[in-house]
Amino acid sequence: MENHFLSEYEEEKNKEKELVRSLESSFKQLNDRFIETVLAQDSYSNDERTNAMAYFDKMNNQVSNIYNALNEKINNASTEIEHK
């Protein structure tokens, strides 16, 4: 019974981690596509492009922080469950 629980628990934990990875990957792909679209247009000045890149870099950093926090919560919850 305990082995069955642990097996299902590991499966669910891995699904959660994969979901977080998938969300992060999807966001980064969308963000990269938007960057390519915006920066490819000649209607923007160099200053606007520089500002846009700074904005996107900041957004990428913030999103990475969010996903790192999500992964940390998953790991903390797993540790708590495993020690009970």
C-alpha cells in the first residue's frame, strides 16, 4: 500500500514539475517571438529598441523568479510529505 502511494506521489510530483517547465518554456517562446517581431520592424528607433530589450530582459528575469519560486514550493512540499 505504501509503495503504491509513493509511486503515485512521485508520478504527481513529476507531472507538477513538468507543468511548471512547460509554462516557463511557453512563456519564453512567446516572449522571444514578440521580441523578434517588435525588433524586426524598422519603424522603431534604436532607443525604442534598447528600451524594449531592457523591458523584455526584466520581464524574463521576473518570470524566472516566479518559476523558481514555484519549483521551490514543490520541493518544499515534497520534503515535508516525505518526512512524515
